[in-house]
Amino acid sequence: MRNRRILYVGDPRPGQTSSYRQESLRRLGQDVSVFDLTSYAQKLPLLGALAYRFPAGPFIARVNRDLLRTVRETKPDVVFFDKPIHFTPATIRKIKQTGALTVSYNQDNPFGPRKDPCWRQFFRVYRLFDLHCLFRQSDVVRFSGFNLPWIKTIFSFEPSIHFPPPAGWNDSDRTREVSYIGSPHEDRPQFLRSLAEDRKIPLLIAGPRWEKFLSPELVARYVANGYLSNAQYREAIWKSRVNLGFISHKNEDDIGHKCIEIAACGSFLLAVRSEGHSECFEEDKEAVFFSSIEECADKARFYLSRPDLREAIAGRARERAVNSGYDNDTQLARILNRLDGAAD
């Protein structure tokens, strides 16, 4: 793996997965500078929504012009794009003309059934990148058909953030019974409402925007926190006896990002059964899976009463996450090594 100058185009704010990757690249010996996309955020919500839906006009002209100026000034070997939805074909071509390699790292799915409106510029440029980092099997099939360069990676955990509780921690320190930490995507509000209300599972939720999907009474009863990041997020996982994990079907996801992070935190994972989760963790040994709300409720009740089994499964999940290289450093090293081949 070569040491390179990398210009990372993304979000450097603490707590964002983009910032985790930037730090990981530095740990891998890369010279990383950041083109901060957050400085281009629209101050008015309406303008921000319009820029998201219609990535064109003065905003796009300015961000492309500034990126090209930064590339000329910093002379990177690699321009690493985190969700490249703002950049034009002319910009990507001019970057490549400098000799820099271009990487598209897209945790979201431009081609999935969710049909997010932000991908207009991406659809114009995706064939130009030197390497695509893919997270789902459906994308592997697509990009193989496109005959474009790709590497399969995973939703990875950040070792400086996602690690087990300190020595001496035990089940009495876990103050949350069944916990879901995340957003109200897809059918999760209905699922969790039924889990708690109809099946009487002791549930706590942490995450943003739940007040838009649950009544004020249910929010008061079940939503303990809003958005959590870094230490607060990790400690909420630690304090949960059972951590629920899902996948985004409209994103065609095979695994849930939070499922990898829960395992890395040495905590018990009860996740929706999927091919991806079954590949990442051995069922009933490293994680427990469900395919229906009834199975989820039954397994939550069973494992709530068996702290010994929960602790053993959680410990093996942590070992699997580490030994299988589900961390940022291992996955980004694979990407950089692939670039070494692409450059030869």
C-alpha cells in the first residue's frame, strides 16, 4: 500500500462516518486533506431542499469551481468522493487529467427503489470514476454489467469509537431492556409500535424524527433520546440488553451498518434475518436473527432472561467483527491496495 496525498471530498464533522474514514486513512499513513462540503450547505431549509432535489445552478457551479481550484493547489494523488452528488462530468475529467485517481464511495444506493432525488449529477458522472466502492450484492451485479471498476466492501465500524465496555462491566450495568437506536425508516415505526404495545416488549428508542411517526403519548413512553453519536451512541449500545438491528429494503441493503457497530461494541445483537447478516455472523452463536415480529418478540423475551447467553454471543460477535476485518482500517486498506493495482 503506497503512501499518497488524498483529497477527501466529504463531511469532516465529528460523529459522521465520513470523518471516521478520514481518520482511518490517516492511521494508514496517508496524507489526507479535506474538501469540506458542509461549508456549502444552504442556510435556509427551503434552499437546502431545492439543492438536494435539483443539484444544478450557481451552487453546483461554485462547488465544482472550488474543488478544481483545491485540486490544482494541493495536487492530490487520489480524490476520494464520499457520495458524489454535486460534481459534473467536466470536473471529474479535469481532475483525472491531473493524473489523480478518483474514487466513488457511496453508502447509499443511487439505483435502488427508494428513488432519492439527489442523484441527477451522479448519474452523469458515475462511469468516469477509477474505482467504485460497493456495499450490496445488487450493486455488484449492476457494476459488473456496466463493466466498471469496483471493489466490494462493507459498512464498517470505527475502532476508536466502537469498542466493548470496560472491564468489570456486567448485566446490572445495562439499564435499557430492548433498544433500537436509529431513524424511523420504512416500516420501523409500525414494527416497533406493535412490538412494544401489542407484544409488551420493554422497548426504548433513540434517534431523530420519531415525533413525526409516533403520537406524543408513544414518544413520551418509548423515545428516550434523540440523535446519538460517538460516546453517547456507544454507551447507549452498552446499556442495552438487547440491541435491535434492521436493514433498509428500499436501499437494497444486505446488512445494517448499526449491526456491525453493535457487534464491535461487544453487545448483543437481535437483527432481521438476511443473507448479508448470515454471512457476517453465525446465527445463534455470534448474533440472533428474526424474520417476523412474532419471532423478534419471542427471542427478545427469551434472551432478556438469559444474560449468560447474551454475554457469550456478544463476545463472539466482537471477535468475529475484529477477526474478519469489519473495521474501517481493514476495509480502507483493501481499497487503497486496489488503487495500487489500478495505478499500475
